[in-house]
Amino acid sequence: MRIATWNVNSITARLPRLLTWLESSGTDVLCLQEAKIAEEQFPYDPLRELGYEAAVHATGRWNGVAVLSRVGLKDVVKGLPGDPGYEGVEEPRALSATCGPVRVWSVYVPNGREVDHPHYAYKLQWFEALKAAVAGDAAGGRPFAVLGDYNVAPTDDDVYDVAAFEGATHVTPAERAALTSLREAGLSDVVPRPLKYDHPFTYWDYRQLCFPKNRGMRIDLVYGNEPFAKAVKDAYVDREERKGKGASDHAPVVVDLEL
């Protein structure tokens, strides 16, 4: 079984690439982030033609998550229970579903913007709500994983130069502590192998030639419980999908399971 996560940074802009990738990659379940589309406008039909059902939690221009599956899709839950909301609004950042023998969450963790910004406090609160929401599945006997764009680099090795991020979000002790706390619910980091270079970065800014210079970050993560982690046979970053015209600024992270 092949499961992947990908921040597509607008499914409308990326649809031809997404469909081609699904056809060529053999992916059974794909967790998407930053769909940036309303649910009623989501491209259900072309995905259905490829054999994929879609569960979507999205409201329009910003955020939005989805799970695509060709191995079944049931017990869908839209939203994060206990979501703290930002400025009184719950954003479409989480969706869970059971796909065949595996239950997954697709998550788009708040960016945080700046350390002294209210969005940063919201980010930390959101992590607390996520831990509470997934604790039961994480401790269970069914393979379970939380996949998505976490907007945190777990270690200094997960950024091209930690000095370049001094005073910025994504690398702060509080954010990394939130990741540690989430793992303590019974999850482990499924670290993918890079297809090039030494570090499995998953995101490269569009600016300043970051991708050609490999100035990246590993912020798209797969956190699986023990049954999930034991089933992992391979995991890699599909760096090729970051290349070329019209690419997302994130690459897919692919995990192969033997169940």
C-alpha cells in the first residue's frame, strides 16, 4: 500500500500535474494540503475517472485539506475537534478518514507567521488540540498516521542553514516541543530518504533560486503509530515533482507499507 502527503499549493493550479503524478506514482492514498478551493469546486470528476474517491474540507481561497483514496474512504471527520480557531474562525486545516486498513489525518498546521504574532500562539494551541484529537487512534492497534504540512522543522538538520532562521518561526523551541509532545501520544517520525543530496527536504521557497541551490526545509511530515511504523518498507521525497514549470513549492512524501 502506498500512502503520500503533498502540499499542492492550489489544486486548481496544480491539477494537471496532480493527475499525471497519480497515474504514474501508483499512490493508493494521498493527503493534500493547501487545496485553496471551495468544496463544491473540487475536481471530483477527473479524480473519479482515475479511480479515486475524495473527502474534502475546504472553504475557498485559503487553506483546505483533502484525502484521496482508491482503497476505500469512510468514517470521514472534517475539522479538528477542539480547534481553537483564529480570531474566532475555525479554519479548514484537518480531515481524517479510514482508507482500507489504515486511518489517516491530513493536516495543514498554522504557519505561525512571526514569533510575536497572534498566529504563533494559535499555532501552539492548534498543536495541543491535535494531540488530544489523535491520542486514541495513536494508541490503538490499527495502522494510523498524521500526514501533512506541519510548518515545523523537527531538528536543525531539517533546514539548510539554521542560522538563516534565527528569530523566525518553524525552528523555535516551543514549536519543536509541540512536535515532541505529539510524538509522546504514541507516534514516531517516519523520516523519508532523499532522492538527491543528503537531507530529505520537502519544501523550497520559490524565491532566490532556493530549489536549484537546495536551500530547503523538511516540514512535510508523516507521524505514524507503532502498527503503521512497523509496516513501513520505504519512504522517500519525490523531489522530481518539485521541478519544472508550475510546480508546487513542496514535494510529495511517499510511504510504502506492507500490510
